[in-house]
Amino acid sequence: MPKDAYYFSHDYNARHDPKISALKADYGIEGYGRYWIIIEMLAEQDNYKLKLNGWGIRAIATECQLSAEKMEEFILDCINEFELFKSDDQFFWSESLNRRMKIKDEKLEQKRRAGKKGAEARWGSRDKGEKKQKDSTANGTAYDTGIAKNGKGKERKEKEINKPSVSGKTDNEPGDEFSINQQENGFYNYPDEFERIYSLYPSQRGTKKSHWRKWAATRRKGVPQEDLEQAVKAYAAECKRNGTDEQYIKQLKTFVGPDEHWREYLNKNTESDQEDKEQKD
């Protein structure tokens, strides 16, 4: 299981829920499977919601190995007929899943706070030790010398902790054109350039935020957006021509990440266009 993958609780008798029974009556056991695939995809999203639009439906359809039209019909039935999902016409979500994920998120936050508190306590103890060390050094004892060395080690560690990142910017640093900002409703505002790349890419597997991180890191290195768009279009065209199965399409974060797979496709758009032109002639 990937390091950043989490489980969510699943009632063992969920199949007996009247809404689920109605779903199975209309769509059979295959519909039951589609429902849980969608639940898993919802759990992977930052806010546990999925887009109710063209590319959002296509992404879900790909995972369920279904046409976009039939996938949209199924989702709308889950919203309007079976009342398994809620929607605001832009996104849809599962209130049952949200309750479960809220419990998970609260537990993670508790662990994070406990870890922070423990770290602060440890650093507080070290600060006291440093003061003691200075007092001992004034007396010129052999014990003082050993403590002084530990103090230098602490100083080096503090410098490493406070050392800025290679890029010199944090993910949410104000003024950074590649940063994202979280709104009051919990959604993220992603840069328009990234949204364009994300919409052009032939697969939306993985979390959007993880794809954005790799894209932002690459753009901060000075790679032009035009080059990335050209490479993405070429790769999407290749996947379409070859009928590449979803599971074999590189995830966006891999394509634009440090391995620079995108460079392999910089000139392929032009080459494929030329081949099409020659075939027509």
C-alpha cells in the first residue's frame, strides 16, 4: 500500500441498505461495484468531492470502464433516484463518506498536535541543557567540554532546520504565481496554467494536489509552460492513437516530475502532424 494511502471504514452490511438495494435492483452487482469505485475516488480527493462536468465524468468513466454517457446517467441516478450522493451541480459527494473521513482527519490532526507538542518539549529540554552547558564552561571542567560539543551539534541542527528550500519558496508563499490558496469552503484555487495542463492530460489518476506539486516544482526551475503543454498534447495524442489502457498511462506528476518524461514528447506533436499530412497526400 502506498505511504500516503489511507483506509476508510466500510460497514460490512452496507449491501443491505435500502438505497443500495434499489441501486442493485436497477444496475445489478456491476452497479454496486461502480458505486464503491466512486467512493474510493472521492476518498482520494482533497475535499472528498468530484467534479460533475465533462472531464470529471470521463475520469470516473475510465476507472469504471464505461462510456462517459452511461457513467453520467449512473451518477445522476445515484444523486436523484437512490440519494446515495449529494450535489450542488458543480461537484458531488457522499455524506456518509464525509462523516467517516472527518473522524480520520481529526485523528490525524490529534497525532500531528501531539507530535508538535513532543517536539517542543524536547527542544525546550535542549535549551535548558545549553544554559547549563554555558554555566559549566565558565567553571572550566572536563564535563563542560563534552556539553559544549553537544551545543555545537544543536546549533548545526537548528541551522539545518531553518535552512530555506532549494526553490526559496514554500507551496503557499504569497506572490508566487505557482502557489495554491485554500478558500474558506475548503477548496483550493489552482493556477490557471496548471488547470490547463490538468485538463489536457489523458488521465486524472492520483490526487490533484500531488500533481500540482510536481508541476509547480518544474515551473519554478524555469521550464516554460508552452513546452509542458506541447508535451502533454503530444502524449495525449499518442495514448489516443495507441488506445493505451488507463492503468498504463503515466500519472501527471510522473510525466512532469524530476525524471522529465515530458522532454521525450517536445517534438512529437510536429512529427505526428507531419505523418498525418503525408498520409492524406
